[in-house]
Amino acid sequence: MENISQKSTIRQTLAKNVRNVRSIKRISQESLALNSDLSRTYIGEIERENKSATIDAVEKIAKALGLSTSDLLNENLSLDEVIVNS
């Protein structure tokens, strides 16, 4: 059974990666929301770790950022690769 700290780590990793990739690609929360068919408020809540994202939302955000779902959830995501692929 997964412990609470692991669940927090996944939420933290997602929040950090969404913020960092969005920043590198110079995408606003509004633009990401529009391209992922989610609300700007929901994107902000995910980035602040106030909401747990659904699997569907993670897939939509990853696609809108040009990443695979596994990359978006990777705590060791290489931001250098994100820059190169931008």
C-alpha cells in the first residue's frame, strides 16, 4: 500500500514540472488551459498543489505541453531536453 508521502511526492512533481515546462516554453496558465481543455483555475490549483489532477487531466496537460504523460510525472525530468525540444 502506498503511503501518504509518496502521494504528496507525485503531486509535488506534477506541480513542479507543469510550472517549469510552462515557464520554459513561455506558455501562460490561460493558454495551457485553453490547449488542454481545462480551466485556468484548475491549472493554477494543480501548480500550487491545491488539487489532485485526474489521470485525464494529466494526459491533457502533457499533450498540451508536448510531453508524454510519463515525462510530466517524472521527478527527474530533464529540463535541458524540454528546452531542446521547444
